[in-house]
Amino acid sequence: MGKTAGNRDWTQIYAIYGIEQWQTLVFLLFHAFFFSLLSVLFLIYFDQICFFLDSFFLSGAARLAAGFTGAVTALSAVCLLFAAANFVYSDVPLQYEMAQRMVNSVGDWSCVKTALDLGCGRGILLNAVATQLKKTGSSGRVVGLDRSKRTTLSTLRTAKLEGVQEYVTCREGDVKTLPFGDNYFDVVVSSVFVHTVGKEHGQKSVEAAAERMRVLGEIVRVVKPGGLCVVWDLLHVPEYVRRLQELKMEDIRVSERVTAFMAGSHIVSFRKPSELVAGPREVRLDWRC
């Protein structure tokens, strides 16, 4: 299947991490096949369909209705196939690529002793951080936090397959009340996770927004003064930036838009100031993030 930017074989990467939400992929492919079949049937039996519709429409309108329905059916099939392809790309290759970009944005990992991956999931970003710690000869460790104990056990398995298990710790916990002390981590990262917090209330609800802001506050609380946070997420990045400005974070940077899971996404990085001072913070559009 070719090599990645890091000279990794995609077959090996898929073997380690798999497809996370395969039910969604099956749903998209099934409906794409269904609409493709319908469009082919419309093409093959077009005259018969027009003859049948003649009894319901005025003269000449039957062919227009049949043609319009067939075109919509074919377009639906194409859209579903595109959505399935974007889902496959976003689920592993894009997440792997963005993990490398997030890791590279930190700079010097040799001085990092403690790092946190919030919502670690399968461990793509977690293992990228651990790999970087291993490369630099650091004695640091990265903690992966997830809401599910089953997920954390699976993540430890992927860390072992990547050969970085000695740099990784996984634990179950509530992301809205992180089980760590203040100023604990040198670096905090998170990949396509924060937007899922509070989704049971509805993505656009006030309750969900409040819970996402609470998670951002927890990230700020547990990172050390001068520590760096890098968050890649979907949909709600502007509200994250506003909240970070309210919390008086420094060096707030927003990457270019990247389409992931059929939605817009950005990497937001910021640094916790050594001393909080009053005054607005500038937001930078950093195309290198």
C-alpha cells in the first residue's frame, strides 16, 4: 500500500490500529452500493419507468421525473462513496499524519519529562509522542487518558506493538475533572477528541459547549507554567480560541483548515504563561503547525 512520510508501511499501520468506527464505514458503503444499484436500474429500465410514470404525470413530465430521480440517485451514490473514502483516509492516514505534525510542533522533546494525551483512543498520537521520547533518549513518559478502561487496555497493546510500551502509561478517567494535580505536565496533546465531550446534549447545545470549555480549563490547569498544549479538533476551534484568550494563554496558533471526517478541523497550540498577566492575547495563523 506504499510508504508513509516516515517510511512506514501502511499495511503495518492498519494492522496495528485498524478502523476505529468500522460500523460507520459499513453503513456508508452499504448505502453507496444500494444507490449505485438503483441508478444502474434506472438507466437500464428507463423507458419502462417512464411508461409507468406516465399514468401519474402530464405528458412529457414522466421522462423529466424519471431522469431527475435517476440523477439524484447516482449523485447520492457518488457522495456516499466520497464520504466513505474520506472516512477511511481520516481514520488512520490523516490521524497518523496529523500526529506527526503535532509532535513536530513541540520542538525539543529531550527536556519533556511528563506528557498527557487527552482522549488517547487507539493510541496513534500517544505512540507518536512515545516514539519521539524514545528517539531523543528522554527518560520522560506519556500518559494516555480515556473514558473507557477497555480502550486503555487496547491502547497499551498498540504501544507494545510499536515498541514504546516502556514510555507509555494509560488510565481511565473523567476528562472534565482530570485526575492529576495542578501544573503537572510539560506537554498536553489531544487529537479529534474534545468535540465529543458533551455530545449527548447535542453538539450545538449550551450544555455541550460548557462541558468543552470545562475540559479546556482542565488542560490549562494540569499543564506546567511555560508548558505547551497542542489540540487538533473538529468544528469548535473558534470557541476554543476565545476561551484560551479569556484564560490569558500565550502564543496561540491556529493551523490551516484540514478536512477530516467530512468536517473542518484545525490544530490549535498555545503556551501557559509562567506568570498570568492581564491583557488580550494575539492569535497567530501559523501554517507550519
